[in-house]
Amino acid sequence: MDATVMRMAVLRILFGSVSIIGAILMFYFNRVEDALKINAFIGSIGPFVFLTVSGIGLLGISGQMELYKIAMVVAGILLIMLGTR
């Protein structure tokens, strides 16, 4: 297995685990206020995970793509971030 793909997948698995643990904590505390705090935490790390996984992928293919194509992918990532604000 490609090391870059492994890093990307492991990071996504870790984030998925954080999301599942968050859902379990919401059930455990059983209060809307606590659920909102947990949701805010999970929502705040989501963009960081997206950017990190995208960065790992870009670094993994940087030697195989032309610079202008990498710039277009980076621009697309930035547009996604701006569009979801």
C-alpha cells in the first residue's frame, strides 16, 4: 500500500473515531447544551482534517503533476473552504 494513501486513510479513520466518540458522548450526557458543545468541537476540527488530508495528498502527487495543475487543486481547496463559510 502506498504510504501517502495510508497516512490519508489513517487520519480519516482517526477523525471518524472522534466523530463516533462525540456521538456516544452526546448520548451519555443527554443534554442539548452538552451535545451542542461536542458538536462545535467536532465541527471545528473538520476543516483542519480536510486541509491536512488534502495537503498530504498534494505532497504525495507533487512529483507527478505539473505545477499549474497543483495550483488548480489548491485553488479548488481554497474555494471549498470559502464557499462553506
